[in-house]
Amino acid sequence: ADTPHAMGCAHGGCCVWAVRSFVRAFTGGYALKSSATLAIALGTARWIRTPAERRRLLRSAFGVDSLRFGAFLGLMSGIFNALLCLLRRTSRGRRPWHGFVAGLAAGAALLADSP
């Protein structure tokens, strides 16, 4: 029986699991970065007086930096889980070194995020 569960995976499908972990981490990272940026800006709200300043605030809170942070966390999580499942499939079970190798590869996502 070559089911993912029999090979050490605790879920139904490895691809679905990796995509789901990417989406979950991306959404959480985007929400966290946007909320933090918005909270800090609202904490210094004396400069938000005109509609143009409000638009600039919203653009900065929900802009490219928040997307990049979400993408970074999503890639870290997605790569880790995809590689972990791949290693478990190829070695037909769980091994202690799988998490280490998957973590090293996911750490390479740091390079993709550098400007």
C-alpha cells in the first residue's frame, strides 16, 4: 500500500498539504504585517488628516511589504512541508534527518527574499 499515510505522512495528499500550508502561512504573515503597520501608523495618528494621507496609510499597510512578508512565510512553510513529504515518500517512512534537510531547504527561501 503506497498511500501517503503508510509512508509516514499523516495527511491525505502531499501536494494539497504543501499548498495548504503555504496559503495558511501567507495569509497569517500578510495579516500580521498589515495589522502591525496599520497599528503603528494609527498610534501616531496626528499626521493622518487628509484623504490623501489616509490613502497613503492604507497603501503602506496593505502594500508590497506586506505581500513580500506573507510570501516569505508561505514559501518557508510550503517548501518545508513539500520536501518533508518528498523525503518521507522516497525513504518510505520517517527518519530523524528529514526535518533537518527540509528546514535547510526552506531556509534557502531567505535568499529568494533578499533584494
